[in-house]
Amino acid sequence: MKINVVAIAKPETDCYARLCDRFVKMSKRYAIVKPVDLFNGKITRAQESGEREARKLYGELLEPWIGRGFTIALDPAGREFESEAFAKLLLDRTEVTFLIGGAFGHGDDLLRRCDRVVSLSKLTMSHKIAKVVLFEQIYRALTINHGHPYHK
């Protein structure tokens, strides 16, 4: 199984990135987990121009990833899952791609084109924290699906 986590975010080397890397490494036993951060000067300029321009550019950058396996967009308005139900989303899939939008989130067109729209929490959290939570939940889901006691 291959899991892509594609984020509109600057690559980081801070403590949050190290936590993400830890969960990626632990997940190797069950799946190939590939983090991809997309960021460039165009994003900075689009975000300064406003929400509409930023979301348009996010969509363009994420376009090649839509349809790579089962595609899941993270969005605050998405459906929340308990860990066991989240694990079922990954079960029996050969490839899953998670899409994390930029500061202004995803546009409606992108959300409609995804197989699922998921919310990690009703709480607002920074991208860095959201990524850590997502990578931990991916690892947890993989252990649930493989009968490993980590999730207990």
C-alpha cells in the first residue's frame, strides 16, 4: 500500500516535522507513506492577493494528485471519524492520497472531486499540528488494520 500526504506547506525541519518523520518511519512496516510539501513564491503572492487567488493556485498544484488512488481532502467541514472507521477508509486500498490545503483551505471544485472529505477535528489547528495528527492517525489506522496493539 502507498499513502501520499500532499500539503500546501513549506518544508520544515522543526520538532513537528521530526514527529511526522517518526510516524512515517514507524508506518514503513505496513505501507509506503510519502509526505509531499508544495510551496513556492507563487503561493506567497497568491495568498497576499486573497482567498480566491490562493485557492485557485492550490487547486492547480494539487490537480496532479487528485485521483491517485482513493483521494481524501482534509477540510474543517468534512466528516469526522473515530479511529476504527478511519482505518476502514484505508483498508484494502493500494493507494490513498491525502490533500491538505493552504492557509485558505480547498476550493469547492477540488472538494467535489475527492472520494472523501475528512475533518481531523472541530478545533482549529495549525498545519504543523494537523500534519502530526494525520500521520499519527495513519499509523494508528495501519496498526488497527494489521492487528497490532498500538491502538489500544
